[in-house]
Amino acid sequence: MPDFIGQKIKLAVDKAEKILSDQKIVKVPVDIESIAKSMGIDVTKIEFSKDEISGAIKMKGKQGNPIIAINQNHCIERQRFTIAHEIGHFVLHSIDNMHIDSAGVYFRDSNASSSTTNLKEAQANQFAAEILMPRGLVIKDLQGDFKLKNNNEDIMTIAKLAKKYNVSQQAMMIRIGGLVI
Ligand SMILES: [Zn+2]
């Protein structure tokens, strides 16, 4: 990984870890809505015109606070990841007015080159993974009750772990792959 990208991702990790330690979060599932609230961000669940939209952040909602809107039709695990992802944009990026996230397509950043946009999305995803699946806790679980054995049982173990953290199995799988302990 080129240094520049590595540093940007590290920044996302650091920001998430700082929030976890400032708020003394040591238990999962992480209450991501409370974290948003503690930062003065309102969270609302709505129906979007397009179902592929997972969520958005608007810097100034009707109440004057920043507001994260998430797609109420998506499953709870996905909603939680989206809230965390939008908080990531909030702490890492300067958002003009609004940022909308859609499955694989990102709007509103038309001025930025696509690689800049992709890097921002990667940072927000890393932030979300970090805050919902705190590194230290996942590692402890993988070394304890959720040891992977490199056999057919692993899929069940990952499913149980995902349930414990209230994230999707896919998100947990990516997280474990990224930890490589
Ligand atoms: Zn995004």
C-alpha cells in the first residue's frame, strides 16, 4: 500500500480509536446512535427515493444540527454500518452541504477525482469497521471463545461473532481478513 493511502487509512483508524477510548467503550454491540448523539449529530431513518441509497449526511438539518439519514428499508446491521460510515465522513472530511452514499455509486463529489472519492469512501468504511468492531475486542474474541479452526465450523463462528457485534457477516469477514493476527 503506498504510504499516502496507508496514512489516510491510519488516520481513520486513529479517529475511531480515539472516540472509543474517549467514550470508554469496552462492550459490544457498540451503540453507534449514542455516539452520533454525543457528537451533536441527529440520526433519522427515512425512505429514500432509490433503495440503493444507504444513507446520507447533511451538515445542517432542520434543527440546525448535522443530520444522518439512513435507509429504513435496509436491515439493522447495514443501518448501523451506514451510521458509522457517515460519522466517519463527519470526522474525517469537510463536507460542503450534503454527502449521499449509494451502493457503489457516490454522488455530490463531482469536483473530486474518482480516486479521491474512493479514498474517502475507503476511509469512512475503515472508520466504520474500526468503531463497530474494535480491534482489541475482536482480537480478544478470536483468541478466546471465537477461535477460527480453518474448517467448516468457521462460518458458524463468524456468524456468531457478527451477531455479537450486531454487524453483517460480510462486514465481520472483511474485518477479520484485515486484522491478520
Ligand atoms: Zn461515503
